[in-house]
Amino acid sequence: MSETKPSVLFVCVHNAGRSQMAAAYLTHLAGGTVEVRSAGSAPADAVNPAAVQAMAEVGIDMSAETPKVLTVEAVQASDVVITMGCGDTCPVFPGKRYLDWKLDDPAGQGVDAIRPIRDDIERRIRRLFTEITSAHAERRGR
């Protein structure tokens, strides 16, 4: 992890649901203490409106987000890379921590189907945040 702050990249195929929700939760929870990125191996044209609505219900605004293409540079710049169904399209570099989160795909789903996915992502993000901030503090000698 970098000396300034840890960085996390969330990757899914379309960067329109799972990875966007995860990035939004971590950004919200971390309050600027973690550098957060999200991307997709085959980005959609827009973020899933039902995912935007589900996140708005918990006070997190994703309405201005847009899907981004996964780049080698984004992976290289991240300490932790979390994949969510992108398979082998995510480049692997030594020294990075990789996690694969098995989550239902919210594509084509309504807000009722997305709420449980959102809540699962929130639980995972809270654990991740605790882990990476503890690890970062240890690396800095605290």
C-alpha cells in the first residue's frame, strides 16, 4: 500500500451496478482516506438506474457516475483489486491483493432485487475498510 493512503479498484463487466455501488459505499465510508476506483471490462453506456435508486435510499448519490473502461494503469495504481464477475479479463500484477466477490448481477433487475445485493456489498465494504485501514496503519508503523 502507498504511504499516503490505500487504494482500491472495483471491477465488474459493465461497471454499471456492483462495482459502482461498492465504490460509492467505500467512498462514502472512507471520507477521503482511501483512493477509490471502479471500472468494467466491457463498460455499459450508463449506470443502472435501479442501482442509483437503491443507493439513494441509503443516502448515497451515484447519479453523476459513469461507467469507465478497465485499464492496466488503474490496476497498477491500486493496492487492492476486487473483481465481481469479470473473470480472466482483469490483469494481474505482483504485489497487489486480489479478491473475487461472488455477487448477483443487478443488470436488468429492479430496485427490489438490487436491495439485497446493495446490502451484501455494504457488509463487505465495512469489513474491507476495517482491514485496509488497519493494514495501512501497520505499514506506516503505528
